[in-house]
Amino acid sequence: MKRKLNILLGAIFALILASAAQAGPYAPAAGEDGSTAVSMDDASIKGWATGYTNLVYGEFVDSTWKTPEKALGAATGEYTDIVSLGRGGRITLTFSPAVVTNGEGFDFAIFENSTIPGFFELAYVEVSSDGVNFVRLPNDSLTAGPVGAYENSMDPTNIDGLAGKYIVGYGTPFDLDSVLTSTAVTSGTVDLSSIKYVRLVDIVGDGTYLDSSADVIYDPYATIGSAGFDLEAAGYMNYFVGGDLNLDDKLDMTDAVLALQTLAGAPASVSLSHDADGKITLADVLFALSRLAEQ
């Protein structure tokens, strides 16, 4: 009896050691101490993606999952409220009239639809000010080997800087500080005070995609039907509404009128100009009018 007990205790100890060995250095699952998961109801989320562009589907996506409008607006926590990108697919999200800015803490969060802990379909995250020049946020994957098509063996502590590491209803947050020293930012090609575009690129988990350290990224492969990253929503925490002179979080004719009144010398209660230089100029009026024309 004593021998059997020792064997059982030894087996349990071995399992504990194995589990510890698999754990990585990054934030754990939603609900655990130290997790960075952002609940879809978190008060820090101030708004959501309002549009998309340059959607390119990868392979193995049924028509059921090709409704990109489902990824706009607030996250619902419903696993069917998604657009699937397919293997290697991509989508660029917009937030008009808001732009994402680099502020205190996390700046935006991406929501995927995994319903099973340990089953994570991942995507690169890239940001841009002009929709042409993008910078990819740094990322790291420590998943040691291939992951089966519907296997739930992945540990979020082995994943950093990639969208999709949390279950449905919880977003993966991103901080623009992570690219402050990138060439695209220091050269002025990407302006972190005015991020108008966030691009997601599905990672094919067969070992052909690499992280920022040139290490292989593994995720479930080869899924079909709704293959690849399943986008549920994208919310932002730090933002600026260009042309919103009265700070009501929307751009309308009131803002244009306020700008004209200020230029004419009439008393008007206004905030900062669209380019945050603290001055109302003709450029601000034209900017507000041009943004209104786009709506």
C-alpha cells in the first residue's frame, strides 16, 4: 500500500513539474492572476472598429463566415459573431471618426472567438497612420511544437504580442509603446498619435510563419470551414476624434461651425484643434468639413 501511494505521489509530482516546464513567461489565461485579458465589458474600452478595408480571405473559409460587418461594433461574446480570415488571410480595421493614439497603458484590444482554453488561432497585428505604411507589433511564440487541427494544448503564457491568445469575450490588448523605437516610427512614417488603421494577418500554424525573433509560430493546423483567425471585434482605449472641437466624441456640423466662429473671433467653447496643436486654423475647418463629407 505504501509503495502504491509513493508511486501515485511521484506521478502527481511529475505532472506538476511537466506543467511548470510548459508554462512560459507571459500573461496567463483570462481570470488568472497577472492576466492582461480585457473583458468585452471593461470600462477602459472607449469605442470599437467602425469599418474595414483590404479584406483578403485565405483558404478554407465557408461563406457562412464571410460577413466582415460582424466584426464591427462592440464585442458580443458570441462565437458565431465573427469573420474568419482563412489561412494567411488579412483585414484592415478603421475607427472613424476616432483614431487610436499612444496613451497610458494599453491602447487597443483584439477579440477572437475561441471557446476552448488552449485552442488559440493567432494573428500578427500591424498599425498605420496612412493605410499604406504599416509597422508590425513585436511578438513572441514559445509553443514548442506543432499543434493539431482542433487540439487545445496551447498555453497563453507562451504567447505575446499576437492577437488571439484569450477566449471569446476577452480581448488581447496592445500597447503602441512597443514600437516606439521602430524605424517606421522614428522616421515619421507611422505616427503613433494618429493610428487610423489596424491590420490583422492570420498566422498559418504549420511552422512556416515566424515571430519577431525568427522562431516558428505554431497554432492549430489544419482547420477547415472557418480556418484561420476569427475576428470578433476590435476596441480602443486611447483615442482622439479628429475635428471634434466640442469633445462629444462625434464629428458633425457643430464642430465645423465652432471652428468658423473661432476664426471669425466670435466667442465659442472649443477644445483642441484636429492636429492637437491647441490652435483653431482654417486647416481645422477644412479638416472637419472633409471628414463630414466622408460620412
